[in-house]
Amino acid sequence: MPDDLVMPKAPWYKRKLILILIAVLLVAVGGAGVWLLTPTGNSEPNEPIVDKQALYVGTSMPFVFSVAAGRRERMVQIEVQLMVRGDKGQAEAQRHLPLLESALLTVFSRQSADNYLTADGKRQVRAEAREELNAVLTEELGHPLIEKVLFTSIVMQ
């Protein structure tokens, strides 16, 4: 081969510089790809995610019972919703609904008619019912569950 057709060899330091530049370019492209494809935020949180959504569990039927009203008895009908937090709380409350309904009936029927006639009386009955439900659930599950007891209907005759 004639000497004028052979490409001259680059000096060794230019070849080394080209290889270093290629390596740096590959590392930069790889790093940019990882940065773009990694979701923002911590992928494994240090604290467990707690479901704070308020959910409601209704009783299977209205409560009907009699209460003392002076010298006579009055009939009371109450519809109740129980406020819990999260899907797990809702599922646990529904699973133990017969136990909860029994505890509610006990609390409701030991009241006097006066407790169902005033706002303060109703507030007291709801608080007592919540305390009783959480005591029963703590005994059964090891923790309270009911955040609020809501009266959705009260009828007294």
C-alpha cells in the first residue's frame, strides 16, 4: 500500500482522550436516564400510610325500645350511623356489627325520655354510646374504633 493512502495514527494521548470523553458521555446519559425514570419522593416511606378517610357504618335496622317518662313508658325509635376511619376500620365495625348493636341497645334503653328531648341530652347519649362501643371493641380487638355515633333519626311516642 502506498504511504499516502494510509491514515496517519492519532497520537496515543488523543485516543485516550476520546475514550475518556466517550466514557463520561455514557455515564452522563445513564445518570440522566435514571434521574428521569425514578419517581419523585421517597419510594419506601419511613412511616406507614394511615387511611384517615371518614367512613360510616349503618346499623342493620332502627333501634326500637321503651324508656321511662315519668309514670309511663314511651317508645323510641333511633337510626344510627357509626363514624370510623379508613377501609380497615369500616370492615372491622361491619364484622362486629351484632356486638355493636347489642351494646347500643343497652345504652339507649337505660336512658330516660328526657335525654332524647334536648340537644344536651342527645349529646350525652351519643358520648355514652361511643364510650361503651369503644370499650367493647377494645376488649374484642385491642383498640377503640368508633370516632362518632351519629343519630340520623329519632322518633318518640
